[in-house]
Amino acid sequence: MVRDMLMAPLCPWQDGTGEFRDIVLDSRVRLNRNLKKYVFPDKASDTELSAVLDEAKGQLGTLNTLGQGYYRFISFEDLSPLEREVLAVKHLSSAGHIERPNHRGILLRDDGAVSIMVNEDDHFCIQVAAPGFDLRRVWDQAAQIDDALESHLDFAFRDDFGYLTASPSLTGTGLTVGVTLHVPALVLMKRFNRIVQGTTKFGFTFSGIYGERNDSIGNIFQITNQITLGVTEADT
């Protein structure tokens, strides 16, 4: 399945549907979670990383009972460097995740809309995507997956901070919500930067999907929340 998905230009869920599809390419949610009994992946031993991986693989049955698609585990050690790179380009993984393939992998749903990274910066990173502007759909699916995993796993959580993450900037909800926008007209009319300056005041950030530093290729940007502490998932 994974090799067929890697060879195809688009994942099955990328069908061009969804609200505001002429502007909003996709909607995405990420939830970062860690197991209470293990240290963060960056400081973990090979034994601990392997134990987290076993915990992840043990959740396949739970995920497959959700009725949203079939999941399978993909070990990075079984993929070539090029295949791992394609996973990152398709946002099924990340550039940092594929750099060290040992004891790392993903739980991937058969349509590619859900990918759970294991042993990236955090033990689990639940990623859900949908075409067009449909944040409610991706959030509902991510929350259902999160609840299913948490019913079997002991996630690191404190009443005063919320979910504990390797990056302090994600502590709290551990939630990142974003939409990918294609806005060539705003860029050509030189109105985009003014909009960016306005939205950042409300706790959002813009980043170019392709390109380096301030040079964005294709006028494709992602807008995401910056605040995860002291707010609820619904508010985000």
C-alpha cells in the first residue's frame, strides 16, 4: 500500500473537493502526545524507543475498530532513503523524523488522510488532513483517534499545564491547526504581507510551503495557531 501511495502524485484523500477549494487546498490538525513512562525521543535510549514503537504497533487493532479506514504500521528501517524522503514531502512524516530511521515509523491509514508519527519529537504525533476548508472534520477525526489511543495508553498530562510535549511551545493542548492557502492574486497585488501582519496579532503564523527563508515558491502558504497553553481545543 505505502509504495503505491508513494508512487502516486496525490494521496487518495486529495480529490480536490471541499469548501473554498479554489483557495484552500487542505485543512490539517496535529496532536502531539507522549507516554508518561518514557523520556522524550531525543533523550531516549534505543531500548526505550523500541518499547514506544511496540506500544504504537499494539494500537493497530484499536485504530481499525474506529471504522474510518484500515491502518498499518510502516517501519522506516524497511524503506529506502528516497521512500522516506517522499513520505516527508507528502507530509505523512517530517524532515526531522526521517533523518534517524532506527526505531521510528508511522501508523498510516489506507487513504493517507491520517498518519501517526512515532518517535518524532514526541512519542506520538497524530496528523489528520482533509481537502478544502473543513477544520471541524479533521478535528473530530483527530479527537476520536486521540481518545481511542488514550483509552489504552497513559499520556503525560498535568492539571496545571495540560499535555506535556518535548517542545514547550506545544505544551497545553498539543494541538496545531492549519489550512493551506493558494493566494497568487493577493501576492501579485502586494496585499498579502498586510494581511499577514494583521493575523499575527491574533496568535496565528504564516509560513511558505515551498522555498527557503523568505522566498516562497508558488504562492502557497499555511496559516497555523501559535498558542497551545491556556486555551481549549474548541477555542483554537
